[in-house]
Amino acid sequence: DALYVRDHEGEAAYLKRMRDIAMHTENKAPVVQGKDLATDTVYIGDIYGKGALFMHTLRYVIGDSIFFPALKAFATDPRYTYDNQVTTKDVQDHFSKAAGKNLKPLFDLFIYSTKKLDIIVKQVSDNEYALSLQNVSMPLPVTVLTDGKEQVLMLDGKSQRIRSETLPVPDPEGWYLKRVILE
């Protein structure tokens, strides 16, 4: 439904819709909890919202030029119709192939756990900050608002320093289900 909002009301309305979904996500259980589970265990309140948030994150990580054609290809491929058993690994493999990189760490964090992306912001001197990701084993793009301007940084476990007169705001548009940790 978020992509419907994007189509009919524009990108700003879509981003607002995704931020609203993130605010109401309880994140009490992973989207994928295992095999052979009872329906009432699997179909928790978050399954659709958190699933949509994950696809939203995936879109940001791999970019629109890869995401939208890959999504259409997946949805129209006869191997993935209702007549076939489709797994989360099928989705992971499909998008990893389309992106040309292993997206397993992203799936592990957001689909198979209740963790949020931990973004560390540490002030190291006047007007200098170190930013890093704590709990994912792949570099990810993160938009950072500094001094009223946005820039996209590729962050991973190693600190990346930036200069800013104001406290940097990571991911101001809400592409990730995240925790920002200020040190």
C-alpha cells in the first residue's frame, strides 16, 4: 500500500507513510520465525508493516534503478507464483543477484531478528563526529543531515569522520528501522 501512496500522492507522502509505519512497529518478533509454526504465532501485527519497512530499506540500499525492475521480475516470474512454495531465501537470492552483492546481512538483521540498525554518532572534537554502524556486517548507505545539508555516507563498523557545526542527524527520512546511539 505504501507504493500505491507513492504512485498517487508522491515521494514525500510515501516517506511519511513509511515513517508512520516505523513509529507503530512493535518489533516484538522476527518477520521470519522458523518453520512449521502455528498461524497465530506467525501472523503477528508487525508482519506486514515490518515487511514493508524491510522492502523500503532494501529499495534504499540497492537503489531504485535495481529495486523496481527486480521487484517486477520477482512478481512476474512463474517460479514465484502462488502455485509454488516461495521462501524468504528465494527473495534474498533474487535481490542479491539483481544488486550484484550479498544482501544476507541485511536480511539477517531486519527479517530474522528484532534488532534495529544501530547507528553510532560520537563527537570526537569541536565540530567533528565519528559515525559507524554497530550490528550489521556490510557497508550501508546512510543519509546524514549536517549543517542543513544532506550527504550520503557508506557506513560500516569502522568510524567515518565528518565535520559539522550541528549534531549530525543520521537517516532523517527514515529509510531504516534504527537506533541512533549518541556517545
